[in-house]
Amino acid sequence: MDFKHISAMPREVMAYLDPKPGGTYVDGTLGGGGHSALIIDRIMPGGRFIGVDQDMDAILNARERFSAHGDDVTLVHDNFANLPAILAELNISGVDGIFVDIGLSQHQLEGSGRGFSFMKNEPLDMRMDARGDTTAEDLVNTLPEKELADTIYKYGEERFSRGIAKAIVKRRETAPITTTLELADIIRFAMPAKAVAKQKIHPATRSFQALRIAVNRELDRLERFMDDFCGLLNPGGRLCVLSFHSLEDRIVKQKMRLLASGCTCPKSIPICVCKNEPKVKLLTRKTIRPAEDEVAANPMARSTRLRACEKL
């Protein structure tokens, strides 16, 4: 299994997560293991590392890569949204830091063969966890036109979603749509030629993003995690999140700010009556973006956004 280890914003992640020797840390999205390796190097010997990923390929890769650490490294095939149950099963009451990278790994994009990319012809799968019961092919060929258009608009922020959905439904009446290149062609020709010419990205980018998010229920799971993470951290423990588009970043930003503000009273009430105290301190008032030298060396990192907070 060929895994590349190009990790986004490694310097910034380590600076904000600040792993301490002997601490207990979680990487909720192992991917190729690049960030995990940096964390492990800083907490060993004496530390405890829990690596989680819903993609079994990532687990198998990490088993080989981190085998020398024995029981100090625990790998779990699951989604990070289930972290409360995962830590309870391991009898861990609190951790010193959690890192999550809300995006595709390079292996998923380039080597998984599951149709995440429109750059080569692959089956329309898009499941990060092969145990999932819904594929992109299922959605493309079964969703009613309005629901398909709404999905592409909501999760891809694609303004031509209606026309794209209409073209998909028309094509599938002839035969099921089963491959990435076929779907990408349908999307491209469904969009106005002038709009395609002006775009800096491939015309299928937003639609593929939307289908991937829908297949893996990514935003729902991120919401669940952000509702739970604070209760999993020890006092002084930190959360560091990398996201790659505005939908994810908005969820992370809003939850962190809510926990940092404490008060949940409506703005129309001049005096706080809820008595909620701030639970975290924001370490990043604004989203942190990758440095120019990193983007030059790794263009895929250009859209990365980092946010971090510390439990009070």
C-alpha cells in the first residue's frame, strides 16, 4: 500500500497543539500518519497515543508505521465523531490534546480507487469507510432531481446545481451512471460554457465535494464531534482542527466561539441570566492559513484552514 506522508501545516499544528512528553493525545483522522508521527515523536517515551480513522487503509498503514511503539499507540477503526465511546472503551477519562484533519488524505484521492477524484476513471464509490451502505453511485442514480440539486447546492455551494441535477437525471434514464469521468463530463456540459471558461477549478469540483460529504455524512459527524470534544479534554488540553472549505470551518468557528463566550442568553437581554461560564480559550481568533513556502511546495495545502482552542 503506497501512502504519501505530505501533511498540511505541520509547523502550525505542532505549535498550537503543543504536545507534551508523557501526555495523552488523539489524532482523530490518521490519514497517511504524517501529523501522528510528529505527535508521537513529541510525547514519547511515556506518552499515550490514540489514532482513529474510518478508512481501514489508514489503520493498516499506521499499524506498520508505528509498530515499534507497542501498546503506547492504540489504533481504532472508527469515525472521530464516536470519540466519547472510543475513549470510554479504552478507560481514558481525559486527554491532553485532540487533532482532526477534516479532509481527504492523499491516498484516498490518488490511490484508493474509490472515485474521490475526477482526474481518472474510477467507480463512483466515495465511501471513506468501506462499511458504509451508501455510495455516490447510489445517490447519483436514485435521488429525485430536486433532492439531488439541493444536495449539490448545500454541500458544494454550486450555483448551477439545478442544471447539473437535471442533466444527471436525464442521462440516467438511458443507463446508470457508474464512473467518475462519465459524471464529470455530464457536469461539465450541464454548466454554461462562459462559466466553465472563467473558473479556476475543474467544473466538477463542487459537485464531487457535495456527493462525498453526503455519502460520508461529514458535516453531521463534525457537528457531533464539536458538541462533545470539550468534555474529552483535560484542563489545559487543546483541540486543533484543519478544515478545507467554508462549510466545515463555519461549524468549527461557531462552536469554538460559543464555548469561549460562555453566555448563551439572547442579545436582547442586557444582563446574563444563563450563568454559563466560558469553557475554552481561543488560541486562534482568526483562521490560520498556510505559509507561502508551504503552498509553493504543496499546492494542495492552499485551501487549508486551522483553528485551535484550549480547555479552561
